[in-house]
Amino acid sequence: MPGRHEAPKEIGRGLAAWQLDLAMRLLLGDLARDYPVAKLASRCGLSRSYFARAFKVSMGLPPHRWLMHHRIQCVQEMLERTNQSIAEIALNCGFADQSHLTRVFHAIVGASPAAWRRRRKARAADDT
């Protein structure tokens, strides 16, 4: 019977430590640059689909979504610590423009960057 003696597929295997390290360096090296998944996979010696699955196992999210979440963390830090405009922060953290940032930020955080900043500053003022 065909397939009867095939080794079971290994499900849930993530990236090797060196692959994860390389992927992180490439993704985070320049937040303003989008690094295609196919190129990441190639640099790690994997197919695009295997890389995407292994990255998700390792990091909990697919590569692009993980990068968007990382960029949002960058935005949140800048919103709290600087008085830069949201448009400047958007560009510094790798978003195409303020509108792009606002759409992604709202989808992930549940509020606009401006509303989030106001709430954080109000909380900080109440704590003092």
C-alpha cells in the first residue's frame, strides 16, 4: 500500500536558531523597508511556504503580520516618548504614510494613534 511506510510529516517545527536570527536581522535592519517573504526564505535556504509556516511556529504570527506588530510597538514607544507628529512617526517606523499607520494601528490596538497618545498622556498626568 503506497505511503504506508512513509515517515510522518513533522508538524510544528519552527526555524533553526540561525534562520530566526537571520530573519530578524533582515526584517529589523531597516523598518522602512519591506523584505519579501520569498527573499527571507531564500536567504534561510527554505521554500517560501515552508519558511512562512516555520516562522509562524517560531514567532506566533506570519512574517508580515509579525513585522506590523513590531512596527506598532515602535510607534507606541515614539508616541509616548516624543512629540513628533504622527506622520513623522509613521515614516520612521516603516509605514507608507499616516493613513496607512492609522489603519494598521486601529486594527491592532483598537484606537487611532492620536487617541491612544492622548489617553497615555492623560494617564501619565494622573499618575504624577
